[in-house]
Amino acid sequence: MSAPERIISLTRTVHEVANDKIQAIKKVTGTTRILSLNALIEATRAGEAGRGFAVVANEVKNVSHSIDAITQSLEGDLSMSIQELMLLGENLVAQVRGSRLADLALHMIDIIDRNLYERSCDVRWWATDSAVVDCLADPSPAAAAHAAKRLGVILDSYTVYLDLWVADASGRVVACGRPDRYPRALGQDVSGQDWFRDAMATGDGTAFAMADIAAVPALDNALTATYATAIREGGEVNGRVLGVLGIFFDWQPQAECVVTGVRLTDEERTRTRCLLVDRNHRVLASSDGQGVLTEVAELVAKQPMGAYVTPSGLVVGYAETPGYETYRGMGWKGVIVQVPAED
């Protein structure tokens, strides 16, 4: 249990102990008043002989009333102070925990940004490879075979990719790096895909396109982050567009490493869910493996980074993609939802 939560727990214990003791005092003063009343009755029956005893009984009754008044005042003051202390403590815990979760969410989305920045660099670099350029400049079976071999070599070194495709200006895939593993890739028409159209429309070789996370049928419906850029004549930055290089990042295992690798204690993991969501809060990855591409997270994000407590008591920390280097991100967020620890 953290220090702020320990303060709340101790405050509740003090409240319970104080309440028990006050009730005990009230019980004693009640008994004392009954005894003083009985004493007065007996003193009255004794007449003149009981007059002195009656004076003592009256004093006992007055003392009992004074103690009762002090007890009631103490109960009221103590109750208000403890309630305020508990409220302040709960707010402190929410702020401390929320701030920490927001920091963890930022770290999570920052890792993704840095990772995807490298993907944007890869596609722009590989699009200038002579084998890739020649495949479209000289559309012959030999050139396509050479490009496919080159793409295969790249894939052997960069294991985070499922496949690399070269598509001509009409959108037909003429070469891919893993034709044996993904035979449906070669020859398919991708002209209707956003990543192809966006890449064809790039202004120069420094620009790239990225598609939303999606399952790609030709890649056995694996979830991919697709990056693309135009392949230009001579591999020049401002060369004539010949076609498009599309690279397919193996999203699921990479994203799972990020959302399950958040630095939480073993106890926290049992009550915490870590998410990556897109700009519309659609779940792209989750530490429990649930809701990927089917769930829209309930998120109240009024600023790029923050935390809040839901009406049901969940603590939510979130952070929007800050971008990295030339990669500005796509408005994604890291989100961490945590159930409060039991006292």
C-alpha cells in the first residue's frame, strides 16, 4: 500500500476508534444519569436525612450532562475533520496515482512513436534501393525477381515486418519479399488502398503515407501497420513517380510487448488495463488482449495528457502521441485504466 493510501487507511481507523470510544462514553454517561436519578429518588424518600446525598446526586447529574455535551461537540467536530481529511487524502491518492498512470501512458505511446518513426525511415530508404527502382523502371521478369530477392534479404534482417511489396503505377503488386509465405500478394491490385493512393500523391521522396491498423487478407489477415512511399525514377528525391513501396509492420506482437511491458507491480497488473487507441479511441492494442479493433474506449481527454477518476472509481491516465523527429504521429493515445486497490 502506498503512503497516501496508508494515510487514508489510518484515518478511517482513527475514525472508527474515536467513534467506538465516543459511543462508550455516551453509554457510561447514560448509566450515570440513571444512577443519579435513582439516588435522588432514594434521597427524597429519606427526607431530611437524605438531603446531603441529594446534593451529591444533583452534582453527579450535572457532571453527566456536561460530559454528554462535550462528547456530542467532540463527535461533531471530529466527524467533520475526519471526513475532510479522508476527502483530501482520497483526492491526493487520485492525483498521485493519476499522475503516475499518465506518465506511464506517455512512456507507452512514446515507445510506439519511436518504433513507428523507424518504420517511416525504413520505407523511404528502401524505396531508393536500386533493385526496387529498377523493378519498375525496367518491368521485366528478371528485374522483378531480383527485386523480390532483395526484399527477401531485407526481411531476413528486419524481422518486425511481415512482407514488403512493390506496386507499379497502376497498383499491381509486381514483387514481394515472401512470395512462398504469402502467395496471394503477388499480382493483386492495391490501387484502391489508401496507403497506395496516399503514397502516389506524396510530393517528394521525403514524404510517406501510413494506413490505420488493419487486418490484411493477403497476409493471412494479420494486423499490420502499413507504411508506403513513392518509388521514384533514379531513386531521386524529386524523380518521376514509378510506383509505390509498401511495407507491412507486424503490429500485434510488437504492440503487445509495449502494452504488457508497462512498469507495474505484480499486484497492480491484476487490476490494470493498458491500451493503445487511435484518434477515435478505437482500441489498437490492450494488455488483456481484448477489444482490439472492435472496442471504442470510453475516454474523456480534454488535453493532450492528463488523468481523472470515473464515477465508478476507476483511475484513468492518458497521453496523446507527442511524435518523434519527423514522425508526427496519427493522434493515437496511450491509456491506462486502473481499479483502486482494496484497503
